[in-house]
Amino acid sequence: AQSVTQLGSHVSVSEGALVLLRCNYSSSVPPYLFWYVQYPNQGLQLLLKYTSAATLVKGINGFEAEFKKSETSFHLTKPSAHMSDAAEYFCAVRVIQGAQKLVFGQGTRLTINP
Amino acid sequence: GAGVSQSPSNKVTEKGKDVELRCDPISGHTALYWYRQSLGQGLEFLIYFQGNSAPDKSGLPSDRFSAERTGGSVSTLTIQRTQQEDSAVYLCASSLRPVGQETQYFGPGTRLLVL
């Protein structure tokens, strides 16, 4: 069964510092991986997705993620944090059988300190 | 273009009452998904529609939960005899096709509180 694990339920960084949110996946087949962001009282917005075209994926708002098969990881990074990045971030893997549903990690709440 | 919309945005109900939650997917999207977001369980899959059919209902937590989709568009999630543990945010998502690389676009959710 496919699953994801997000390391760290809370991450706090200073404005201008590097943002690193960790995600490890488990899948017996090449996965489709997604990062979503959720702002307070809003739905989920896609940041980026990995679909095997390229291992380094660039997304919106300056975020990017690198797929590393050897490490079964898909960590999300941003070189310089902005106050507006404060939100909850979810990593998800697509189950490729049947419903093609998304299986989500537990989420990481990102706080930006001024 | 218009995104996924859900109504109501908030719903407060008394234990034992029935509730209906509505989802309007993006026009032309054939696949529709319901998820539930709660503090204890995180984000969990409930049900999937392809057109008007629901080939995967495996995430529905009990027979008090049901859903339908009509005209390949609007979907309604119904919870009968609500319980306090049903309190959560119910999210709807749609995608153009139900294939791995297609993006699922999410609505803003319905926040359900059962008193």
C-alpha cells in the first residue's frame, strides 16, 4: 500500500531563511507525488507535483521539491521564507489502482518568525 | 475559470439530525472525490465518483454516510443521524480524469459541527 510520512508536525523558520519540509513515501511502484498548501479556513491548493518527467519539480510561490528514489523522499524547499508562507503543508501520494485517490501525510504547520 | 465550490461553508447541527453537503466540481471534470479532515484522523478519503457511478466507497466510515452524483456534475454527501464524531471539515475535489498525474482540485470545504 502506498503511504507518506511527513517528519515534523510543526516547523518554525525566520523570515528570509531556508524552508525545508520533509516527506518520505512508501510505494511498490513509481509514485505520483503532490504537495498541497492549506491556508486557514481554506481548501487545499496544489503547490507542485511529481509525475516522473523530471526529478526536480518547481512549483508556485518559489517552492520546489526533489524526487529521490534512493531515499524515497520528496522534500519541499524554498530558499527564502516569506511571512505569507505561513500555512499547513501536506504531502500526498496517488494510489494508482482503482479510485486513484490521494493518501495524505499528517501535515506540517509552517510558522514564519519576523 | 470557476473552481470547485461547496455549500454550505459552515453547518452546525444537533446530534441525531441529518445533513446534506453539496459539491459543484469544475465543469467538465469527470472524477469527483470526497475527503474528510479532522484533528484526530488527518485527511482521509471517503468516496470517489467517475461520472455518476461510485466505484469506490471504501472510505465511508459507516452506513450513515451516503453520496450521490447527478448529471455527471453536482454531488451531495448525506450524513444521517449525525454523531459528534462526525464533526470535521468535508472537502470535495475534482479532476479532469481519474489518472495518476492529473491534479485534484479542492473546494474550500464545509465545516460541520455536531452539538
